[in-house]
Amino acid sequence: MANTPHELAEEFPEFVEKMSSLKVTDKHFAKLANDYHDLNRKVHAAETNVMPREELAEIDLRKRRGALKDEIYAYLRAN
């Protein structure tokens, strides 16, 4: 896969250093970031037909990724 859109560093460039630090020092944030990374890969694979999914399943993945991104943003702002 080439460039995968929606990486956390691209989504939240103002928090790149903070995310790097939290991935090492905060187990909860590390899990959130890892879960986001996994979901993002699944969405990208579906969108590029590497691993095609039914339309509703792909939409569900996108919704889950969006909700997780919102949770990560709230976490970054609070910590």
C-alpha cells in the first residue's frame, strides 16, 4: 500500500510530539492509537479493493474510525 490517508500525524499535526510521547508513557493512549491504526488500514484496504467489503461493512468501518478519531482528539486536548 502506498500512502494511506487519515494517519493520526496527518489528522492532528499540532499533536505529533504529544502523540509520540503518549504512545510510550500512556498505555490507554497507546491502545487507542493502535486501534485507530488497525481500523485505518482496514478502511484503506476496503476502499482500494485490496480486501473488498460489502458497502455497509465499509461504512461501519469508517464510522468506527471517525468515532475513535474523535475520542483520540478529546484525549489529546484533555491531557
